Amino acid sequence: MIDIHCHLLPGIDDGPATEAEALRLAAEAVRQGVRVIIATPHHATKRYSNERELIRAKVKSLIALLDKHRVPLKVLPGQEMRLTKHYAQDFEAGAWQPLADSRYMLIEWPSTGMPDDFLDFVRYAKQRRLQVIVAHPERNRSIIRKPELALALIEHGVLFQLTAKSLLGGFGLKAKRTARALCRQRCVHFLASDAHHVQRRGFHMREGYRELRRYMGAFYAEAVKRNAVKLVAGESIVPFRTASVQAHHSLLLIKGGFDA
């Protein structure tokens, strides 16, 4: 398996604090059947600023550590970027780190809702040949209230990453219900761990794929798994769901439908 969202790098965000903790988390990933991880530390939050060059240096150090301890895990650079009003300056400064050096960017919304300038950001990214993946939408208030917003955003080229633990109920009933609603709409393009710690925020990838297969069928689960392979290979990923009746009202839903 490939995990496209994991906080594996030690000492730079709310993931493992030490190399020893990172080694334990990496060993747990291997036990779960994960063979490739994209390390995605938080960037542009109030607490953390992890720019491209720092991430690449930390990945290089972690690879050496894993090799030394014979942990059979491939680690690639990535970033979970919080969308702020300074995104253009961030890009011009070379701070962005796409997932696995592909054209895909993992973007985190505030839990309170979708940022007002999100579609402007999507257009900005497209102009730079980058494609946006929204991390854990099932835990976002806007999507919890209106899961059909995801359909509207797919019309604008946005992809979505579901956290395995959410599908299992680990983030509460609302997140689980929203995760299932997004699956039913075929709006889930990636399943990832968002792992931080072995005990508190583990991987659950094997169980997550098992639940996805049970709920949506083997074909859908395998398609989601293949999307991660395509991402690492730098290939295009086509959304499962495109034009729909709801898409005709996409701008209305996005701009004014949160509180309805």
C-alpha cells in the first residue's frame, strides 16, 4: 500500500517528537502493509512552518535512519499545507512541496469550513500545473453539513483524501457518516492514514481498505488504491464522478450553501 498523508518526520510538527518515535511509527506502517509513505508535515499553520527545502532535508535524514535500522519503507517528500491568504507569496518563495514531487498538492482547510478564496486558490494552482487534493474533508464543518459540496468542487478539478480512521468511526459519528456519504457520492479519490503516533493516531490502513471494500465493493476500493500509485508515478487521476445535476448549482452551493 501507498500512504499519501502521514506525519512521519520527527521533530517538526505534531507527529513523532524523536527519531525513536519515528522509527516505531515506520515499523508500524510496515506491519500494516504500507510500503511507501509520503511524509506530509503541516505547513503554514499558526504553529508550524515547514517549507520545501526543510522537508527534503528531513526526508533524506529519515531515509538514512530507516536504512540503518533495516526498516523496508520508502519515504517521499510531501506537505500538508494550510490555505492562507499568503499562498501566492509562499509559492513565489519556493515553499510548496508537492506530494512525491508530482503535480498534486495536499491542502488542509480549517475545520470550521472551506476558505472563501478556495476556488481562487484552485485556479492559481491550475495555472501552475498543480492539482489540489483536500485532506480529510469528512472532518470539515462545510462538508459535514453539505456532503454534496464535494460534487461541486470536483467539477472544478478538486480531489479528496479520506482518512481511514474516519471510515472506522475513530473521529466520531459525524465524521463517519460524512465519510460514508462521500463514498456513496464517489467523491473519495484517496484513502490515507494521517498517522501521527503509534498509539494515539495510528495507520488503520488495512482496516480502512477492508471497510471501504465492504461498503463500496472491491472495484471501488482497488481504484482508490490505484490512484495512490498513479500519484507517485506522476500520472493523471480522473475523478470517479464528473458532471451531475447538482453541479449546475455548484457556485451557489460553494458560496452560499454552508448555513442553509
